[in-house]
Amino acid sequence: SDLSKPPRIDTCSLSTPSSTRLGAMGGGASTELKDASKEDLQKCFEGLSAEDKKKVMEAVAAADGGKKKKALIVTTSASKMGEKETGLWSEECTGPYYVFKDAGCDVTVCSIAGGDIPVDAGSLSGDFKTENDKRMEAEGCGPLKGSPKLADQDVTCYDIVFFSGGHGTCVDFPTDEVGCVVAKALAAGKVVGAVCHGPMCLVKAVAEGGDPVIKGKKVACFSDKEEEMVGLTEKVPFLLEGKMKELGATVELGDPWTDKAVRDGNLVTGQNPQSSVSAAKLCLQ
């Protein structure tokens, strides 16, 4: 988005500063926003700072009775895959974290085993480090420290359950325990998101009738080609793209390292780190 262009929406009265507009929002804000088109709402938000976006969402939540969406981000606890040092790919947590936060959600970050979350050093090196990673570092990385265990979370209390990626997920996501969490969230009508290797969480997820939850679903995930390009085809327990197809999913992929996110019902998946923000935004739709 071009932040130099002022957004246009009648309910925002953009001739006045954003702080003034926000302060003027009263009980009618919710009704006025509902009357605005999706395009106008997007244009309005494009011109706001992160802090003002948060204020708008809080104002709308207050007008609607104070109910905020709750998002749970789940990460790996595995720092190694075989002999390879790995962990969480940072952007695949920080990107969704700030998408949800800036949209006014209450966000909890948990991990499989709890405690400090191992972050793949490669994800914070050179050009791999994103603005979301930098923002998390500037804020002290609190959500990544002393995280609660996934097993201690009631996923039915959240609106969104989002599984971040990184090669650590190859170790501790494709388990019966994680599969049960995914199946429980979907059965409760919650949105389940996953990005890159995050869809490892779907491998052992079975619907009530006994079929894989992804059977007949459109999904995106880290492609076999991308795995080859990072030189880990022989290191991962199985190729994720092939596994998704084996379980009956229709895999939709973009070119390597391009943004590709897919939503099919309440299941949202993204292909790679470049898809983290897009996948999180789809979870909010």
C-alpha cells in the first residue's frame, strides 16, 4: 500500500487528523463502519499508523460489546532436525503476530513443549530478517520467551489457531497430539492457519468420519522444489507437498519464494515465509 496517499472513506472524515477522528468515534462507529464498503475500509486503514489501527479496532470492539477476536499462534519447540540446527522461522511467527495484533486481536504465542522458542538463526540473517522480525526484536521478543505449552491451551476458546513454520516443525508437528488439536479446532468452527512447514500440523489431523481433514481441500505448503533449493530434500522426514497430495489435498503452489496463500472454508495455508502475512490476513476474513 502507498501510505503517502490519503485513504478515502466518509466515516473517517479524513480532512481531520487521525487522532481526532478516532477520538470522535462514538457508539455509532460500528454501524457506520458496517455501512462502508470493503474497499473503502481498506483504503481507510492504509493511511493509519499501527497504533491508530489498533485504536480503531478497539473502538469497534467496544461498540460491539467489547468482544475481541482471540488468536493462538503455535510454534515448534525443536531446535534440531537430526543434526541440523533449526527451529522456528522467525517471520512465520512475527508476521502473523503483528497482523493479528494490529487488527485488534488478543494474541497468545505457545509452543509444543513450552518455554523459550528456538529460532532458526538463518531466519534472522541478512536479507531474511523482515520488518516484523525487527519490530519483535525492538519490543524485546517477549512472546517468544517462556511460552505456554500447546497442550495447556483450550483451542476452542480461540477464533484463530495459526501454526507457524520452520524446519523444527518436521520434528514435533506431525504427531497424533497436534493432529487432535487441529481436528478439534476445525470441528469447533475455528479458523486454522498454517504457513510454509506449518502444515506439518495437518498430517495426523483426522476428521470425525476418519478421513484426513485436508482430504478434498485446497492447500498451499512449502513446495518440493523449494525444499530442493534449500538442500534439505534428504534431511526432512518426508516432502510436505507430496504428503499433502497423498492425504487427498489439492495443492496450489506459486513459483518458488513467491507469496501464495489459500483459504478453503476455515482452513488457511501459505506456501513459504513470503506468504506469512497473506495467510494471516486470510484468517481474519
